[in-house]
Amino acid sequence: MPSQFMQRLRESIMPLHDEAEKSGPLSAIPEKLVTLQEYRRILERLYGFVFVAENIIQSQVQHSGLDYKARIRVDHLVKDLIFLGNTRESLIKIPVCQGMPVIRNTPQGLGLLYLFEGSRLGGLVLSKALKEHFGFRGYHGYAYFASNGMEVATMWAYFKDFMENYVQTQGGGDDIIIAAKKGFVSLNMWLAG
Ligand code: HEM
């Protein structure tokens, strides 16, 4: 099946992706310029976003036909933060993002989810750098970016087909794109803050 919609979606977020990749706080990871303290702070900021986003996504995509539970990532952030010295009590105190876009239907939920599914690809680049830079092993300290060893290529291929099929049968492409863009703007602002 030609992936026309996914191509459109990809093009719509690429300027925001370039911003995150080239000048956001995450850019220090592949450059191996990040200290352990800075890395932990990045994970805490991500936690504050992913925690809220995954609750929103879960409530909107539960009837979409996608097995979303298998794609939840906050547990990997918790695993990394605890490895780096946080306690369960300290996680509760991490500030969470208040500037999320309003997500009110399934396509919008899928648009937000697309960001996190796509970011698994870049996560593999980051996890390689983290292993080299900090000597991490065994998915300890870099579980989030490495998707804790899950089959990222297979998951991504499945997700892309699912999205293409969803838009062809249910519509909602514009809502997906708007939510993905708004979500990316919020994430970039949140990570920079
Ligand atoms: C330093 C940070 C980042 C790096 C190095 C990076 C790198 C990459 C790479 C290598 C790919 C796959 C290759 C490609 O299709 O061009 C990719 C795709 C993607 N990334 Fe990132 N990324 C970063 C940050 C992010 C962030 C913060 C997000 C949003 C949560 C994100 C979302 C995506 C998405 C949605 C795709 C899939 C694009 C598509 O539809 O094909 N990335 N990234």
C-alpha cells in the first residue's frame, strides 16, 4: 500500500523535528556533550511530558483497534530515572506539562501517538551515543531511548500500516496532522523550558 498519508504527516512535522534534533536539549546527546546531570534532567522533562501525553493518548485511542498498551513508554523512563538515582517518591514531585494541546478525538490521539512512535527511530541513535558516552549496558539508563530492546523496526512498520489504513477507512487525516504539529510545538517548548 503506498504510504501517501504517512509521507504527508512526516513532511508536516519535519521543520519541528529539525528544531528538536539540531537545537533542542536532546541535540547534546548524539554530540556526546551532555553530562550525566544534564541527561537526568532531560529524562525528567521527558517524564513530565510523556506521563501526561500517554494518559491522553490512552483515553482517545482505546477503540481505534491498535494495541496501545504494548506501546506505552513511561515505564521505561521510570526505569532509567530510578537507575540514575531517583526514588519513586521523587518521581511524584517531577513537574508535569500543563501546556498540552487539547486532544478530543481518536485521530487527534493518534497524531500525538505518532510523535512517540516515530521518536523510537531517533531513540536508537541516541541510545547508541549514550552507551558509548556513559558506558551504559543492558538497557539500564537508556531503556527509554532504546525502547528497552523492543523490535523498533517491526513496531514502526506495523504502526505506519495501521495509520495508513485508519485514514483510508475512517478519515481524520487533518486532525492527525494538526495534533502531531501542536504536540511537537508543545514538546519543544517544554523541553527548552
Ligand atoms: C536529537 C534528537 C533526535 C534525533 C537524533 C532524531 C533522529 C531521528 C531519525 C534518525 C529518524 C528516522 C530517520 C528518518 O526518517 O529521517 C527520526 C524519525 C522521527 N523522529 Fe526523531 N530524532 C530526534 C528527536 C525527536 C523528537 C524529540 C521527536 C518527537 C517526540 C521525534 C520524532 C520523530 C518522528 C515522528 C519520526 C518519524 C518521521 C517519519 O514519519 O518518518 N524525533 N528521528
